[in-house]
Amino acid sequence: MKRRITALILIAVLIAASVQPASADSSGLCFTATNDYLLDLGSMAAFVSGTAYIPAKVFSTFGVYFNYFESESTAVLYNGNKEIFFNLVSGNSYDSANNTQSVSATFKYGQVYVPVAWVCSYFGLSYSYINGNGYGDVVRLKNSKAVLSDSQFLDAATTLMKTRYDEYFGNVTASPTPSVPPPTGNETNAKSASLCFIGLPSENMLDILDNYSANVCFFITADEAKASPDTVRRIYGSGHSLGIYCTAAPETECEAASEIIFEAAQQRPVMITSSAGIAASCSDYAENNGYAYFKPEFQVPQTAKNADSVSSEFETLEGFTSISIFVNDDSEDFLHYILSRASAESVKLLPLIETYI
């Protein structure tokens, strides 16, 4: 009997330890972090009946990818072993075997939010809840790549947390909002851009984009899609858009790339681009076959060794622009620099979709 009572007490203690407060910090804010990176205001946690929810896209850093099917109001999180579907209208959820699960997702600030504890448990991930020191608490997702302890992370992140705290309370519109279309000619004071990359990204590039909560477009060839279907799935699952890059006759390349991409991610690309030499034939093909042909307003030279030209473009930007960059050995350094300069110049980065081109 004593053993049973002791066991029940231990279970109660474990349950109590696993339940996180709605907010232990007096600020009322709760940031989200992945390993040693503090994510921006667009990825903040929210609380539903005392349970911490975070944007579903955050899990892509850990190989759990996200997709949202607007026509069916259904979101899915998945990796190579498991899937979980959330119907945002009914509140129901189910796995790939159609077994009902006792969890629900919600739609906030233009994003799908999921309960962090349940999703981490389902996919075998770990997380911690860090009580803040006046500038917000932190929900921190971790894997073996995390270097800092929770206390060390809080010390290291405090300055950035204060900056974001001031941004949030100094401007109430700084809370997460859905993406908006590019400005029209009557809104030239707004600065926005779509970043597009030609070539298959590295895992580090996708990690960098996740850490900045930035969405871009990748144009890839059929061979690249065939070589790395996991990357194709992660691109879509992280909220980026994907198009086809043609190097020869579009009649052959587009059909092949479309089939390979669909096989990998169950989605078909609707945008194509190409080298300048075949732009006319690819544009005609796009028009006659239901694609949108993308011609960037600014093309970074393939031989460029730094991103100074993009920085200059941001400084003089008025309205909206699209920028195309070739993926190469310098792309990771490029990306860090470009994303930080976009933030410094207050340039809003928008995902490229076919209706913008």
C-alpha cells in the first residue's frame, strides 16, 4: 500500500513539473526559440486555456514539416515516420491510419498554431519552458545541436529579448500578422521584397531561414529535385514556395520537374524561370501551359562574392521588388547578411506567389 501511495505521489510530482504556467514573467510575452536561436515576434508562443501553442512552421527546424491545405482547412505536420492532420474547423485531428488523436490546432495571427508539448511528445522531440526576467518567457525547442543550457541561453538572449519587448510594446502593430500582397503604386513609402534563389538550398540555408522566420522561393531543376526529395519536402513544409528552373527546352524540363516534385511533396509548382538565353521560349511556354513566368526585377550576378549589391538595393528601395540569387558556396553567408540588412532597412520580406508576377 505504501509503495502504491509513493508511486502516486511521484506521478503527481512529475505531472505538476510538466505543466507550464501560462506566463511566469510579468511582461505577458512568451518567445519561441530553437536550440540557441531566439525567434522573432512572428513566432511567439500563445496560450489556449493555459496550454502553450507555437506556430507549426517552427518544427521544420527539427525535420517535422508543415503544410496547410486552405481549401480543406486542414494542416499537417509530418516527418519520415509519422503524420498528424488537424482540421481547424471541427477541431479534430487524426494520424495517417485515420486514428483520432486528442489534440487540436488553432489559427492565430494568420498562422496555424499547435500545442508544443503534445507535438514534441508525438514526434519524440524535447522542449523546455524558461521563466523570463522581465522581458518575456521562452518556449525552447532543442535537439543535440543545442550548446547552451537554459540559464545560459536566457543570459545570452536577454538583450535581444529586451529589444523585441520594446518593439512589441512600443508599436502594438508589431504583433504577428498575416503576410500582405506587395504594395501598389500608391503605397511607395512601404518597402517590401521577395527573395528568390536559383538552385537547391543546403540544410544550413533552410535552418537560417527558419531562425529568421523568413519565407523565400527556390527555383530548381528536375535533376536537383530528383537528387534530394527530402529537401523538396522541407522547402514546402517550411512555408517556402518552389518553382522550376529551366536550362533547356521547357517542354521537356517542366514536365519532368513537375512530376518529380509532385512525387516528393504531393504539390505541383506553378512558377518557372530560366536563363536569359531561353527566356522568350520559356515565357511563351508558361503562358500556354498554366504557369507563371518569373523575371526578377533585380538579379544578383552569379559571380558575386558578397551581398553589397543587395544591401544597396534595400537602401534605395521604394515599394516592392523581387531579387534573384544563385545558390553557391557563399550562399549561407549571403543569406545571413541579406536577412539582417532587410531587418535594418525595415524591408518586409514576402513569399513569392504566382499572383505577384
